[in-house]
Amino acid sequence: MSIKTHYNQWSKVYDHNENMTRDIDYKATVEVLDNYDFKKVIELGCGTGKNTKWLVDKADIIYGLDFSEKMLEVARKKILSNKVKFIQTDILQPWPIGEREFDLVTSSLTLEHIKDLNNIFNKAYSFLKTSGLFFISELHPFKQYTGSKAKFENNNKTTELKTFTHNISDFLNSGKETGFKLINLREWFDEKEKYLPRLITFIFQK
């Protein structure tokens, strides 16, 4: 079964199931990006709009891209703002956005499903203005090494999604090859596992 199909199924419970990774991602996004000003944003893998609802209070326009129409249906019901344009698309394909010169591109819990990081880094770079930011929040590689991956439970059934393991050096090398400069890297822990980071965030600057 495809990742897209799995996310369509996950949309029914995504906002309601216990999900420490989802919750820490939201916390990390707010804490990191609250230090920056931005008006024009592209949000990759926006899903049900869990981060969009915060971004919309800071930005003037947001393009939320996701390949799961069911996830976007939830987001559209949740966020009623003319600042936001939700678009169903595969982010590996050309992004259907006519504008350029964005202040910020974000990608949260999305790149573990992408094999070729350079594809996304190159696209992000091309849409950002000079000094624009590319924010990434992902499951920490250390967690991936232990077998952790995106999964959800519904009707007493656990579904695991196909993922790719990216080392920290993979993110750094893709950023360098694309022309980005790393300006922030932070690891995020939860209360249950204080010695194994759950998430990692990066901010790259064009």
C-alpha cells in the first residue's frame, strides 16, 4: 500500500491519537521559528494543518502542500483563512506555485518519506529569496537507528509507513551542495527517553 494511501487513512485519527512525535514537532516548530520574521511561507507536508494554525498568525500568505487529499480536507475545515492556500501535490514533482521570493520553506516529519533529499533542497532553494530560511523538523536519526518510524493505530491495528533513514550528515551535505548555510541545529527530547533525542531541527539560510 502506498504512503499516500496510508496518510489518507491516518487522517481520520491523526489529530486525536496519542503521538509524542507530532506534539514535540509542534513545540519545536513554534520555539524555533518564533525567533524569526516571515511573511511568505511554503509548508511542505502540511497534513492536517497542525503547524499551519500557528504559522498563519505570523505570515501573510502560506502555501500548504501535501499529497494526501484526506489530510488536506481536515486542514481546510480547521483553518478558515484567506491567507492559506492548500494544494494537493507530490512535492517530488514541480511545485504548483507561481510566486517566488519566499521568506520561509518548512518541512516537518516529511523527509523521512523522501529518498532523495537533494530534490527537496534544490526546490526549496529556488523558491526562497536571498537570506530566506529552510526549516526542517524530522525524527532524529538516532531514533531511526533503533527501528522507530512513522506509524499509527486505528481500529486496534498498527500501520507502519515506508521510510528512509537519513543521517545528520545527509542533511548537512545536501544543504552544502545546494548552497545553503546552516544557522541552527537543535535536538529535542521527550520525558520518557531523556538520553535518546526524538527529533532534530535544522535551519538553513540561502
